[in-house]
Amino acid sequence: MIGGQLIGHNDPDYQERVVKFNELISNCAIYSTALDITDAANALAAEGHLVDPDDLATISPLITRTIRRFGDCIVDTTPPQNIVATRLDLTLRALFPAAPV
């Protein structure tokens, strides 16, 4: 599976579907990367830079490492400057009034 999990069923039809799905996902990632490379090369050419076909031949859309479709994910772990009060101090009766008997 994509996340490294094992196929949990011994059903050959299920296993075949999982393999085909994984192939489809990897082919979509390769196609998307090829489109990104094409867009980047076209943008460089539009700016007047020389795009050498020999250089493009060394670029592969087949990524063998982590796929980062939208770039690097940077997590900012510093606490916010303005802390918003998130606690609601009400008595239990104010939130859940007793139903009339």
C-alpha cells in the first residue's frame, strides 16, 4: 500500500485491485510531475533562458523519494503571541438545564 501497510486479505481479487490502484496512483504522480517539469521549462523559455534538451533528458518525473506535491511542509511550533480564551466558565446547569418532570 502507499503508506507501507501490508495487504491484509488473502483474496487474490482484492490483492490485484490494491496493486492496480497503487500503480494508478504512482502513474498519476509521475504524470503530474512531468507536467510540472514541462511548465517550468516553458516558463524558463518564455523568460528568454536557453533550455537545453540534453539537460531536460537528465530530469526524470519518476520520483524515488518522498513526493512533496505542494513543496516542503514547514511546521511553526512557536506559540502564538495573542492567546485567545477558549475556556467557557459556566455552571453545568447553564449548559444543560434540568428537564421538567
